[in-house]
Amino acid sequence: MTSTPAPAQPAGEAAVEPGNGRTAGTPAPRPAEPAAASASATGIATDAADAADRAGRRLHEPVNDWFDEHARDLPWRRPEAGAWGVMVSEFMLQQTPVNRVLPIYEQWLARWPRPADLAAEPSGEAVRAWGRLGYPRRALRLHAAASAIKERHGGDVPREHAQLLALPGVGEYTAAAVASFAYGQRHAVLDTNVRRVFARAVTGRQYPPNATTAAERKLARALLPEDEATAAKWAAATMELGALVCTARSPECVRCPVAAQCAWRLAGCPEHEGPPRRVQTYAGTDRQVRGKLLAVLREAVAPVPQARLDAVWHEPVQRARALDGLVADGLVEPLPDGLYRLPLT
């Protein structure tokens, strides 16, 4: 899965209120300045929408054709993966590279081929099987989603976007991705890769904002092809283009199917001028300590004494903080006599 700026909003028309003291035939007062500003803003927004529509029409065919030729053969893209396979992949690919996800994904689907199979096991088994993918709360959320699918939808991943969005642990991105990739529906699917492609190709910026903005969502909707099947392919194709060609550090413009139309390239590839991009660190952080503690618990077949956990990290305050955080997040269950295990509920 592993990951973007905005046209102005059109201003609404001011309502004419009754009882304004004017008799029939009395000339209306001249429009005030705000009305003129409103008309101007409406015109700007219309122009921006038209520009996005034109850009979309120019981009759809070359990007989708490129995808047909260069898309990776990934297991969650195969028909046999089904909606559950797509959902599992989307949880795993968040902030995690494909090469790390592939072996865990295969093991997961072999063990739990349907949501009900996962829901039947304790949540701690999901954490154990998550391995070293990182961000293990995703495992708990996927287990909770599987349980809800079993209880509310008879064990089948729902088709409707609203029903997907109502599942625990499923946000706007995941709901749109599953609806699009599993069911071929027309939704704007915005991950980091797609946002970067749109930032460069359409708005002429090297990188999208640090967090997804309403303007980016509006642009993504404006760029969606009208045809549902074409839109579903476009969602996957723009994601793949960002992952393989329009990468963050070393974009390969010579391989890009829309290089000749790319606004950023046509502007001379200007450097990023926004806030500094976030760079994630790992060594020495609480995340690293949490990972070491969880590794001990994943490998254990019985509850683990405190002393074994103490041995994984030299700094007691940070170690205690990391362990407390794991307990608070529901990833570790404390037992009497200073023992710990993965959760059984």
C-alpha cells in the first residue's frame, strides 16, 4: 500500500428574503461588493472543475493502458482473492511495503480464508499471525471487522460503501478501496501514491500535503472517469503508477505514460515549498521497544513472566511505558503474578 491541493468552493447564491420594504416596481438596489465576489469565486471554481475534468480525460486512457501492460501480478488482484482477500491486503499494506506483506498475506489467507474463520479465533491469534508487519493494532481492527462481518453480514464482506465504512477499523480509504478493487465500483481511492501522482501530474507540485485535505478529495472525485469499470481500473492504475514510476524519491519520468502532460514536469520540476515532509524513525523509539516486547509474546506458548520482557530493552522507564501502551491498546493482557500474554478475547 503503501499512500496531493485544491480548487475553490463555489459560493452559494444569497436568498432574497421577503418583506424587505420595497413596493412593486421599486428599482432594486445595486448589488453589493460581496455579490460580485461571490460571482467571481463561482467562476473560479467552475474553471477549476473544468480544468480537472479536462485533465482527467487526458490522463485516463494512457494511465489505464499502462496499467494493463505493467501491473504487478499480486495475489489480492486475482479473482480468487475475493473481497475478503482485498480487505486483508488493504489492512496489511497501510504503511507497509508489498514485499513484507506478501508472505504474511499468504499465511493469513491459508489459515483464515473467510472472515468467519478469523472471527472464531481469539484476537491474540491475529496479533501473533501479524508477525513483524508493524502497527499491530491493525491486526486487532481486522479481527474486529471480521467479527462484525460475521455478525451483521452473514460472513460476506458487504458491497455497499456505507456498510463497509460502518465496520470497525474501516475508514474512508479502506471502504473506497474494497468497494473499488473487490466490487468494481466508482470511488475516489486516495493513498499516498495516488496523492503524489495527482500532485505532480495535475497541480504541478512535487509532493502532496502531509495530511490528506478536502481539496485533494475534491480533485480526486473530479478526476474519476464516469464509467464504473473504467473508474475502478483508474483507482488501481494511479496507485500502481505512484508505487512503481512516480515514486517519492526517484521518479522515473522517462517511463511515465503521462510525462508529456505532467504539470510538475512542464513547470521544470520545482522543489517542494511546503512544510517539511515527515520522516519516520524507528531505532530507539517506543515503537521499536513495543515490537521487541510483542516478539517475545508472539513466540511464547504460555504466559510470559515480567523478567523475560525486562530482558529485551535496557532502559526501564521506556520499557515500562511501551508495555503499558501495549496493554492500553489491547495488544497485551496482564495476568496475576506478573505474567503477560496475547489477548484471548
